[in-house]
Amino acid sequence: MGAGAGSGRGQRFLRSLLFLLLAGPPARHPARGQLRYAVPEELEHGAFVANLGEDLGLDVSTLSARRFRIVSRAGARQHLEVNLENGILFVNERIDREEVCEAGGTCLLHLQLLVESPLELYRVEVEVLDINDHAPTFPWQEYVLEVAESAVLGARFPLESAQDPDVGTNSVHTYRLSPNGFFSLEVQTRSDASKFAELVLERALDREQQRVHRVLLTALDGGVPERSGTAHILVTVLDANDNVPAFDQPSYGVSLPEDAPAGTLVIQLNATDLDEGPNGEIEYSFSGHAPPRVRELFHIEPRSGQVLLKGRLDYERASLHELYVQAKDRGPSAVAVHCRVLVHLLDVNDNAPEVTLTSVSTPVLEDAPPGTVIAVISVLDRDSGDNGRVSCEVGPNVPFELRSSFRNYYTLVTTQALDREAVPEYNVSITARDMGSPALLTRSTLTVPVSDVNDNAPRFLQPSYNVYVMENNAPGASICSVSALDPDCQQNAYLSYSIADGHIHGMPVGTYVSINSDSGHMYALRSLDYEQIRSFQIQVQAQDAGFPPLSANVTVHIFVLDQNDNAPVIVSPMPRNGSVATELVPRSARPGYLVGTVSAVDADAGLNSRLSYQLLQATDFTLFSVAPDTGELRTLRSFLEQDASQQQLLVQVRDGGQPALSATVSLLLSVVETMPQTLSDFSEFSLPPEASSSSPLTLYLLVSLGSISFTFLLAILILTAIRCRGERRSRQGDSCSPPRCHCCPGSRPSSDGLKTSNLTAQPPAGSTAATCLDVPAGGPPGYCYKVCLGPESAQSDFMFLKPCSPPRNNEKDPGKRSWPDQHLQVSKEAKQPNTDWLPPSAQRPALKRYQIQHWGNRGSRWKG
């Protein structure tokens, strides 16, 4: 081995420093955005290479934030690295030039530097300079060379070449031969500038005098310091063989495609020998100085001289192979002759382009402007010429395009606005195709997800909602559910529901209904009453959680359905002071005589308020009947002598609901011989115009209706005051009509048992006369009753009996009392009658009177 193979670490550092000084400053090409540096091999980790931050003009303090880095292919070794704190390029791991660049020539490391915000791409080339770290070595430590004693002076014998992985001046520079008296050394240069030695015979050999000659061959490189390697050559002198083989020509050239399969015939060599027998039989083999790579790729048939392909060729690794072949006969003292075979490789398109995707900003916002950089793409084709020229394109129907920034470098940018709701993710197909024939291509797919922004407002499934709720619902029960959709995703699609502020009949809408903010389920907070509120509407808002939030509104119409929860109320006839209603019937009444009309109201609606009348009990069912629709009580036959003078009837009023509700009224009919002719008709009970117009009750009703939005306490106070006023009037003995009737204690009894009283009947319009009758016999003791009848018919309606009040102290003459103003009152505790169904015209006067005079003084009612 060479004597300089053991140099220390200090000498290696000095050599590296010397190379750096000789290399000078890095070559910069600002116009192309590319820098070039030189660094010797075998430097230790952390050795300084260059200050990239200063050379590229970058702010060193922002390198880390901008993700300044070296982009390399997957699986490639990272020989160099950048310090993000100071922007210095340093050696990351030891660089062995002979390992990185197997072929000779310039050894370059191509670096791609990437910095973001904004995206910038730089190319840097680092040349790895060779140092003399390898000494020349020979394949064998001892080499046997057979030379015939008949060899002529000047005969040349090629020797085994020494191998040195270094290049340039550090490779094998020359050979040296130890002093001897027979041979000299001549150094030859190959086409690739490599050296090999030939032994030249300077003095005739004589086998009989000396059969073996030993010389020492030394190979020296041109490095500093110089390194060397040695091999011992044993020259054996053979007996003479007169003729030596001869090739047709000293050098051959052949072309071979790089994709030729193993076993392909490269060339057929032919050498001739004029000798006969074994001395004329030729054997072919590689010369001793054939490179090891050649021996791996090619094989020579010893007897035929065929050179066959043994391994796989690669034009990109070496485009020319130089073969040294020797031929010698099989005779004694055979002398080998040599020739050179140059194998030129033809490039074929056997390398598909390589595509490297470097994602920069994914996912991309859907509102990103056109021209936003998504990724950096690099392509590489190891072929040469047109086979190595590559074009790159993206698939159709995607909003992206490729822009070339450097040769074989592209940036993927957006071409139009994106919409995540239409396409949430793009699979971008990138095709790299070379120019060879046939062309090779590579497809890579880059997945680009689109990030959502809040650009869609919620949308309800219906333009409006109609909700039907049965009255008397349980508070807190669910009444409906609203739902909205938002095509956005994540928090931009998370919806919350709320009810807009508003009022329903003067009360906040929040006291009626509530809504679940997450599910949209709506709940009734109170029990609804159809008779108080039949429908209302609210505004529901759906708002997403995006920034800024977007919202939508929808109207919900709530309709309250009626339930049969109100029994009929008897309004005529009305019992007084717990007694039954009493009516006079003439004994001369014919069949079909209208005794009176039972009137009732129902606060429900529809079928629930449709009333029917039925006679439940009677003293004699053959005497009276009740019309089921109108409630008219008529006689079925004429009265007989044996018929009782008092007929007790029980009339039931039933509504049409399910289940049906009912009320009953008891009637006491007194059969009389004669009926007063001056009594007014029962159906004419109504307030005179002056009473209705001048009554303070109208003012109270208007005030109460106008103040419905006031607080509940104020309404209670007003109702209480009105109620008290009405009760006071009842105690004062108001008559059934504005002309007041009085009980006369001094009346005489009549022959039929009836006592005539100062009972006044309301006259028709235009008259002021009225008839008053006292009826003491049919009522309880201590009571006198007044009957108001119309003068136009002998037929009378029901008599409404009321206890007579004693004369006041300031009223000396009851018969001369003036007509006082009627102070009437209506209780608001009961529900107003439903207008969906109106009673017959015959019942309306009694109904009107009931509403005005007796609303707060109802009689007993029974549910059927």
C-alpha cells in the first residue's frame, strides 16, 4: 500500500482549507436566481459552507417563520442543512465525493431552497471538491508476467493498472519502476485521461542465465501530499514461441443501445497466429488494466472471441465503455497481444419523469383569490436530449393551472374562485410527459381540500309553518318543530334557534311559547284558551355560529283548536233568588200555543256550540213540547178540567261536542183563566233607546275593553267596582224593564187565587202604559212577583219573578215614581258567547236582556 495512506486529521483539515481558499468566493447568478458554492469533501459535521441569508438578501430573523428549508426528494440523503437562526449553510453529514458522484468530472449537489409567505424558490449548486484521501491500489500485490526469451528489444508488456477513486490531479498521475538492467517503464494515457504503465524490454533475455526477474512497480497520484501504492511484478522468461497472435486492427468501435438485454453480442473479435498446433490456438481475455466496471458489464468467450453483454447498461451513468482485450496462443512462451474496443451507448427513453409534490398551503380557503399558490412541483427525467425534456400539465375541469418558475419547476395556482359547498375537495391529476419516442409519462394526484368560510345563511325547510294546537294543552308540551339547513360545515353550519321579540295580546311572546335553541322544538308555556285567543304568529330566527354570523327568519302561525270545554248557559228564563222560573199560561190556549222560549249560549265554536233542547221531566208529557232547534215551548193540546193548574217542567240544553255538555232549567207554569190584554210580548224585552244610550254601563264596557293592555291588578279593581255597583242596583229592586214595577201590599186577591199588584208591563214603542200584576199565590210566602207582558197579544212569554223591595224612606208615593236610569252591569268572569252560531230570532231579545241585566247573577245549571 502507499506510504501516505495514514495522514492525520490535521492534514485533512489543512487540505480542506487550502481548497476553500483556491475555490474563492461562490459564483452568484442573480438573474437566474441561482447560487453556486464549492466545498471540499470529507468535512466534519457543522463545517461552514456559505451564508445563504446574506447571499439571498433574506431577513435572517424571519427565516424560521417563513419555513426556510431545503426541498429534497424522498429517501435522499441530506448532506447539507441550513441554520434558521443565522442563515448559514453547513455540512450536515460527511460528504464522500467518490460515493456521491461515481463518475468522474465535476460533482455537483443541486439544492432547491423554499421560503414561504410569500412563496419563493431558489436553486443552489454546491460543487464537491475532491481531496486526496485515497492512495492508488493494485488489484494484486504480486503480478506474474511471462515473457518469451525471444522477445525483441522494445517489446511492450501492459501492466496491471492501479485504481484511485480520486479524480483530477488526485488520481493516478504516474508510475515508477524499481531499477533493473532489463526493463524500463513507459506511462500511457487513455482517452479518459487515466494512466496505465507498459513494461518495455530494454535488454535481451536469456532464460538459461536468469529465469525470473523481480521488479517493484509504484503508482503515484498528483495530490498534495502525494500518495502511492506498490505491486511486485514477477517476470518469468519463457522459451521462444516464434509467432504471436495479431488482431485485424488495434482498435474497434461499436454502438449499443442502453436497453440491450444480457447476452447481446457486442463484437466478434478475430486474431490470427501463424503457428500451428497449440502455438496457433488463440485464447481471448480482458487485459489486466481493464476497469472492474467493464468486467461486470461484459464477458469474453475465451475460444471464440465474442464479446457479450453481461450486465445492465445505463446511458445516464456512463455513455462510453472502453474494453482492453488480449489474445495469446496456447503454445509455450505465449505472448499476448492487445486491442481496444470502444462501446458507445445509445440513449433510449427508458426513464419516466419523476414528479415530486411539495404541498405549501392546504387546505385552501374557498374565498382565496385567483392566483393563490397551492403547491410547488418539481419534475426530473434522467434521460438525455429529447428523452429528458419534460412537459407538465394538470387534468381538465379543475380550477387550477401550472406556472413554470424554473426549468422543471412548477407552481400550482388557482384560476378562479372556489366553492366548498359545490366541491369540497379536488383531486388534481398532474401529468409529466417527456419528448421521447415513445413518450413516457408519470401521473401524480394531489388532494386539495377546500376550507369552509361562512358564506351561506341558514335556510328553513318551509317558507312558513302552520301549527294547530288543541286548547287546554298542558304547559310545557311540545307543539311543533322547525328546522333549517346550512350548507356550510363545522361551526359555520351549527345552528341555534330563537324567538324574535314581540307581543301577543299585550304580553311578551316569551310568556306563550319557547324554543329549544339546539333542536328547534317549540313548547307552549301556558294552557291556551280558544275563547280568549284563536290564533297568533311568531317569528323564529335560525343563526349559525360563523363569523360574522348569518341568520334567517320564518313565520310560525299557531292556530288554537276549539275543545268542548264550556257547557251551555241558560240565559232565559232566569230564576230569581233560587226559585224556579214561573210563567202564566191561559187555560184557553189552543194546541201550538207559544208558552215561551228557552234561550241558551255556548262559548265554544262549531259543533261544540250547536245547541239542542229536550224536555226531560214534565207533570204531563202530553201537554207541552220543546222545539229541539229553537227551544220554543208550545202546547200539544188544549187544557182539560182535570189538568193541574201548575205544571212543573225540566228542560235540558245539550251542545254538539264530544262528549256533550248540558244544562237544565226548571219551569213552573201557572194555568190562569184570563190573561191581561195590556201585557207586552215576552220577546219584546229590550232596552229603550234612551236607556241604552244613557247607561253608564256602555262607558264601563268601552273603558274595560280599551284598558285590556293594563296590568291584571288594575283590571281586577275595575271589574270589582263594576260588580259592586251591579249588586247595589239589584238590592234597589230594579224592574225587568226601564219602567219600574212595584209590589203593592194593599192589593186584593182575585177570584182565581191571583193577587193583582202594581206590576207594570212595557208598552210598545210610542206608548207609555204598562200592566203590573201581583202573583203571590204561586210563589213562596212573603214574596210578590211582577210579570211584564206586551199588550199586543194575549200569549205571554216566561214570567221573570223577582222579590219586591220595600219602598225607600224617601219614596212616599210608589205609584208616582219616575223612570230612573238603568245602571246595568255585565260580569266579565264568564266567557262571551260564540258568534259562530246565532240563536233564532225569537230567542234574541231574551239573550240580549240576559247579557245586560243578569250576566252576573246566573241561575243554577246542570251538566248532562
